[in-house]
Amino acid sequence: MDMESATERFKRVKFLLNQEALLLSIGDVAKAIGSTTRQLRYWEKKGYINGIQSGTGQRKFNYPEVIRAGVIQGLIEDGYTLSGAVKRSKENDFVFKELRELLSERFNNVYERDDGVEFDLGEIEDCEPDQHLFVVLRNNGKNGFRIGSHD
């Protein structure tokens, strides 16, 4: 696999991260978060999550709403009431929004390695100017971080 193909794949993934038009059906969302479509329809009716109706009348959800629904479901499973879970999930909205923006801004490049790939997250504050933080994904599953410059 050559460097150009890894870079092109990376650019497509980065583009997709910035899209909100990726939509999942209500059934897919229910399956993904361990809920029911009936429960999701109720949450939507109450305004806890927001779906859109497709041209065919099917309920669809973008991934920020899928994450919100998943957080609500997880909090309910942890013992929160529905209203408590919704309140807590709204507190997390800021974190997810900022994390998404950070990843979008900081994913600078991807490099093929003999043992996997590494993602360049850019320069590190208070370090030498050419010192970057890299996320290293290895084929053997021993993933990690590296500080340095691209070899």
C-alpha cells in the first residue's frame, strides 16, 4: 500500500468526520445503542433527541443524535431516571462538540508504517516546534502514542 493511498483514505475519513449528513435509521440506532424504536420515538416526541423524516417517511438520525441517544441509554442503564439522563447528556454535548472539532483540526496527516499507521495530531504546546504527537495504530493491537517528528 503506497503513501498516497493512505493519505487519500485519511482525507475521506476526515471529510466524513465533518459531515452531519450521515444518517442512520431509527432501527439501526436502536440496535446500536441497545434500545427500542418505540423508546426512541418517545424520546423524540419529548424533544430529548431530534430526528428528521426522510422523503420516504422513515425516521433518520445524524451521528451527534446517535451519540446523544447512546449516552442517554447508557446513563439509564447506570441507574439514572430518564429526565436525569437527559440532563446529564446535555452537559456532555459541549465535550463531544469540542472533541469532534479538536480531532478535525488536529488530524494533520497519516503515515504508513511497517507495523501499521500513525496519525499526526500536530505540534505539542511548550515543546520544540517540530515535536508532534502521533497516535500509533499497530497491526498487532499494541496501539499507543509517540512524540517526535515524522521519520
